[in-house]
Amino acid sequence: ARRRSAFLPFDVMIIKEYRVLVPLALDEYRRGQLFAVAEASKNETGGGEGVEVMKREEFTSSMIKPGETISGIYTLKFYRLKSKSPWILRKLLPDGAFILREDCWNAYPYCKTILTNPEYMGNNFYIIIESMHIEDNGTTPNALNLSKNLLKNREVIMLDIYDEKYLKKGDTTPETNPRIFHSKITGRGPLAEDWAQTTEPLMCCYKVSFLKSN
């Protein structure tokens, strides 16, 4: 298969791969992902701000994931973030600085998202996120088939949903805290500290982000 470097800009500055284990089967995660995205868009939108969905259509392409022809759903969204930005930035920067464009190709279990700020940063800023979802314990060495050159610059970061050290009070609720939540439907939860070694089903979300910002 052709590797990623042939389909990415050569001036990528930062490459990070996040690996997130979750106690779900692949199909369960897919349903939950669709629900979470819809809920987040609804909760963050209002008063001319938030998420604006401009396009949603089926796609088939051999260019999105190198070496493969994939099909799925393409969405184009704009995020209008001025009201959620610090006061000093709202005073210093033009309105276009607070508008992000998101192009997303969802061919689950693979997904590619590109974030840009065309009205202010133009070609000087982008974030490319490629995701692969695999039923494993986060040990696949190169889930996104990166080239050797990209692998040399990649930093791998394991994220544990049980770890609360970066959370503030109020970041979770009993319904969203894996240390507390128990599903009456599946009988799973709450999670124990060693959940990643003892829980089934288990899968990993591999997310590689490429950031350029001048």
C-alpha cells in the first residue's frame, strides 16, 4: 500500500498519534460517535455561533486513503467561535480569525478530517487528523500506515479514559464518568483501575494529527 507521506504536505511541523482505549465493540463505538457528534453540534450552536453544517453527502474516492478506494459520508462544517474566545483576542483579531472550516470523510473504521482557517490564516494553518479504529489493546505499531520519515517525527501518546488528573470539577457527570457509570443495557461498568487489562470488549481509537501553523 502507498504510504501517507505522498499525500501530505512536506512542511508538516508537529505529528502526534493519540491512542485511546475504550470498552466497546467497533459497531458500538460507531453508533456512539454519531450520537456524540450530533449532540455536541446541537449544544454548541445558537445565536449565530457554533457549528454550521453546509454539506453532507456520500463519497467514493481513491485519494483520501492512499492505496485504497473507500466510500462513506463527506461533511463540510464551519465552526464560528468568536463568542467562546478570550476577550482580548476578540478585540485584536478580525472576525475571520474565529471561523474554522472542517472537511471530513468518514469511512468508518477510517476517518480523515482537515481543519483550516481560510479567511485569516489561509495556507499558513491546517490540522489534518487521520483516525483508525481497531479491536485491539493499542499496540498496533503503525495503524495509519505512515511512512518511515513521518514515523521518525511521530510522538505516540496513550490516553486513559480512567485517568482524571487533567480534569476539572464539573468536566464529567455520573453519566459520563467511566469510574461511576453502569450501563443497564450491557451490564458493563463502572471501570476498575486495571480495566484495560480485564475488560471485554476492547478497542483502540488511533488518531494521528498533523499540525502546521506559521
